[in-house]
Amino acid sequence: MPIELKMPALSPTMEEGTLAKWLVKVGDSVASGDLLAEIETDKATMEFEAIDEGIVTEILVAEGTDGVKVGTVIAVISSEDGDAAPAAKAPTAVVSAPASPSAASATPPAASAAPPAAAVPTVPVKSAGDRIKASPLAKRIAAGKGIDLAGIVGTGPNGRIVKADIDAAQPGVPAAATITAPVAASAASASAIPANAPAAPFSSDIPHSAEKLSNMRKTIARRLTQSMQEAPHIYLSVDIRLDALLKLRSELNASLEARGLKLSVNDMLIKALALALHQVPACNVSFAGDRMLQYARADISVAVSIPGGLITPIIVDAGSKAISAIAAEMNDLAARAKEGKLAPHEYQGGTASISNMGMMGIKHFTAVINPPQAMIMAVGAGEKRPYVVDDALAVATVMTCTGSFDHRAIDGADGAALMKAFKTLVETPLGLVA
């Protein structure tokens, strides 16, 4: 009996992924728990395991194919005692997409006036169970020309659509003039494109190189655009004196030296933000349409730069952890993040975020809220500045921190209260170790 293997949802928010590498080939026997493929999500590359046993009879999505929707059939196996034969013996893997369920019953639009002598090729309407077989090159060319593959008759092996078939089709002609099925796939793709997206790919006469966007970069672009469009940001900044915290950090590191552990300023700021959220719970929330989610603990997402983008591993319940535990956990999470080895639950979620660019010398910046969170703390560099200490002008180590708040969920007064609590905790840091 044939068993369809579908693109898995490897995280709660995953909508599509890249089939990075096949670990099996047609004819291989697999058992439950065997590794079948490596799937690249927007944040990491994860292994896809078999849950059934049998023989691989078809590989339908080629290695390296990106944009594969969750639920798309990527391979077929048959049980070893079954009588199912491979549906296709061709060695070339084919990207497949299920036809629209409504395609078989919909009435095609009437063709615009065409010369009586023009012969329209008869194309059978594909049923919901049929798969559109096309080479990756043919798919790309068809997408660029706006041609629906459902209406193309393939001349390649086993009816596969190839480049020559796309070249023979006429772009820009109404659907009924070339096909007998509505452009379901094109409509679905168009609906996923933001309304403000450019009509055509941008090009330039200036000498340049072009690099295809990774899944991570696509997700960053989509989520941050969504955040700026949907969440009205309010920004609140404070200057914070660091001298007492730096002194305490030096003393703590001296005591931790024997354990091979070294605290960073960021480790202490993570703890300070978590405690500040406990003190001002009105900021430890998420806006959820007709509801407000009030969190009972502070899980801090920490921005970490990795090759190709940014990821936010989470320190769960940071307010209840010792700074040394936070430091050890961050060292582990950051190292695995740069290797792409974080599990989804280690970077998805969180109640608030912190982004520190002080180590790069950035004095002040504002950060974009990471939805569905309602705030993020942007931390600038600590630097020597003129500062009033005990009513006298002195030189102190000062950093500027800016909180970005979702004004739908957090009022300005509550945001200001959080910034004040954070400043107090950093300037009187013994509260971080109490």
C-alpha cells in the first residue's frame, strides 16, 4: 500500500521549507525512525524521520528545492509486503503541487474575441488527485511569465512539463484562450504577495551581484514588515549609569573564575529586564486581537546575530535564575544558534526581547518588536560621559537604552514604569543577585 510522505511542519509557525538534502534514494528500504531528509526551516536545518517502514518508490521534490509548502507530498513509500509499484521510475526528481480542489468543477471564463480560425488546443482538466509534473526550470519560467501549469500539456517523460512547453505557451493571453481550467495556482500565489510588493523584480544597471534570499531572510522581512505595519510602536529612552554594575560584574567574575565561567554585561541585563517585567506586569503581555495575554513568567528572547540573519534564543523564566545560570545557558544557546542546531521551542515564544549592540559601539538605536511580543529593549554602548552624581558634575560610564512598546497593549505610562524599574535594577545591581 503506497504511503505519501508530506512536507512536515517542524515548528508551530512553519508554512514552507527547503528540502535541503535527501538521505535516501528510490529503491531504498526504510524503517520507522530512519532519517529520510534534511529540511531547512527559516531558522535551522532539521532532520525528517520516517514513521512507517517500506520501500521508497518515488521522490517527488528535488533536493535543494525551496518554498515547499507544508503538506506537499515530497515522496512515496510502499510497504514491503504491498503490491504497489513505483508510480514513476524516472531518475529525475520532480517538484509536485496538488491541483486546486475547485479546478475540476469551476466553469472557465469565456475567451475574449479571437479569430475564428484560431485553433485552441484541447487540454484535459486535471482532477483534484492529479499532480502537475514540471521541471524546476519550467516552473520558474512559468511563474515569471504568469502561465498556469495546470493548463499546459507536458511533452517530457511521463507527461512532464519542460522548458519547451512553457516557451510554446503565450504569456498574457486570457486563461480560456490557452487552457480549460482556471488559474488556481497563480491566484493562490498572488494572494500571498503583500499588496505593496513591486510588480516586477527590481533590477539595476549598476554593476552588482544577486543572491537568492534564504528562508531566514524571507521570514525576517515578512515578520518585521508585519510588526511595523500592525503594531503602533512607541519608543522610550533612558540613560543608565553602569559603574556599579561593572564593579559587581568584576567581583562576580573573580569568584567564578575557578568554574571557567565569565559573566557578560548582557547576562546581567537579561536578568534585570526579567525582574523589571515582574515589577511591571502590565508590560509582560501580548496583544491578541480581542484578548490580552498576561504572562506569569518572563521568558527573555535574546537577539543573536548568525550568518545570514538573526535568531532569538530564549532564556526561560530568566527572573528566577542566577546570573551564572543565565550566562552558561546563553553560551550554549548562542553556540548552537550559530551552528543552526536550535530546536524550535528554544527560539520561538518568549514574552519580551533584548537586543544589545553596545559591543559594536552603537550609542543609541530603536529595535522592531518581535510579534507576538509587545516590547523589546534596545541596549547601546556604555561610554564615559559627563554625568551628574550627587548634584555634582562627574564622569561616569553611561549607556542609553530604548524600549519599543506595542501601544495597542502597553500604555506610555506603563512603558515608562518599566524603563524606570530597569534603570533602578541596573544602577543598584545587588538586587540582581539577592
